[in-house]
Amino acid sequence: MKIFFGIILIICLLLSFGCEEEQTNLLPPTGTMANTPTTTSFSKAENEMKSLIAETLGTCNREGIPKVRNIDIVNAGYGYNLDIHYSIDDNLTEGFIKGGARYDVLDVMEVLYTSSYDIQWTDMYGYFSMVDDFGEAREMEVIHARLGEDTAAKIIWNNITADSLFNILDYKNIHPAFQ
């Protein structure tokens, strides 16, 4: 089964290099609440969190693909809820690609939950080029990881690994090729 997914991943990678498809239509919709903050302090905090996330993720190594696709931040009145859509970097092997995607989640979660912001929930959505059932290569969501404030408060960030974090997430939905 691993060989099958490895072959599929290689085909996806080969097809994605020749794909000249417009990528803008693949981005998730932008939320309205994050774009219309109600107070100046929320706007400042939102911009600081977005900068922190973008700095942590860096740039995508896949040509023409933005690393940070979209960030929605909602001030729920008792803390912030974040939806972060990001692109997963390509790498030499399937294992390195999956590991890099998990470390992106770990790095962002750590920087957010150790910051001074009151983060209630963080949802991260990772996208990668995959081949669908019809043979078309397209960017699709392959990881959805959610961490809440209560679970994050129990984590000793200096000692946790990406795999350990994925074992204790409050919610996760991972495409079979990324498990």
C-alpha cells in the first residue's frame, strides 16, 4: 500500500511541475469577520498574529505557490479563533514532505500558544498538489489540525515532537497519503 501511495505522490509531483493552471481559484474563501475588525486594538493584534504566522512559515518552495494562503482571525470576545490555510513544501521523499507538513503545524502552534495573545482555537489547513480520481493534478486540503487552549496549556513546548503533537490534537483530518 505504501508503494502505491509513493507512486501516486511521484505522479502528482511530476504533473504539478508541468501544470500551468491558474492557482488563484484554488484558494479558500476569505472570511468576513477577519477583514472587518471592530476595534483598533483587534486590528493591531490581528496584523501582529498574521505577521508572526507568516514569519514562522516562511516561503513555499513550490514555484508560484504562496506559503500562506489565507488567515482568518475572529475575536470571539473571550479569545481569538484562527483559521490558517498554508501550502505544504515539496521535498525529496514522501516521508520528508509529510514530516515538513507536521513541523509547520508544530512551529505555528508553538509560536501562537507561547505568545501573549489569548488564542482559544487554532485550525490549520495544509494544501498539496494531488491527483484526483480523474487524473487531474490540483491543490487540495490534505491536513486539517485543530488545537485548543486547554490542550495547548498542557504541552511542554520544549519537549514535544511533531508526531506527538499530532497524537494529542483536539481534532485532525489527514488525507491517507499524508498519514
